[in-house]
Amino acid sequence: GLQRPDHVAADVPYYGAVPDGARAADWSRLSAALQGHFGEDDPACPPGAVATLESTLGDAGVNAELFLYPGAGPGFFDDTRGDGFVEDAARQAWIRTLEFLRKHLG
């Protein structure tokens, strides 16, 4: 979204690492609406880092909503991972994603 902001209308990342330089990035270039889904127990994107990212995005004027799912770790949405899949979190994230994309993409 930051590289080609004129080509992206909506962005929905699922977990992954919250970038270390999140505060330093020029988020104001991001014109896409953003919705993110993170597991509360994922060491790559701990709640504090997600909260910092959400605050930073808000300060930059980015239309963003980030969700943390309690009891969910890395790969909580991947139903092929028997040990990491969290059905309730995955279902809620998917419903939110579909509603978000319908709202922003039509």
C-alpha cells in the first residue's frame, strides 16, 4: 500500500511481524483503508507493538482498525495447523474482513 498508494483501496493483513520502524514509516502516504488481525499470543506482533502501530497510523490520518484475538497465536487463521488454529478467532476475523471489504470495495 505504501509503495503504490493509488492502486490499493483496502488492505487486510493477518498477523505477521509488526515492523520495528513502524513509527519512522511515512504512513501518511497510505490512502487505503486498513484492517488488521493479530493473535494476542503471537510473539511477532505482541499487543504493545500492535497498539503502537494503531496509534501511529491514527496520528498519520490512516483509516485503520486493528483487532487482537485473545488466546490466538501465530497462524490462528490457518485451519491446516492443528495446534495453532483458533476457530472462534478465525471465524470472527473472516466475518470482519468480508464486511470491511464490502464496505470499501463495494
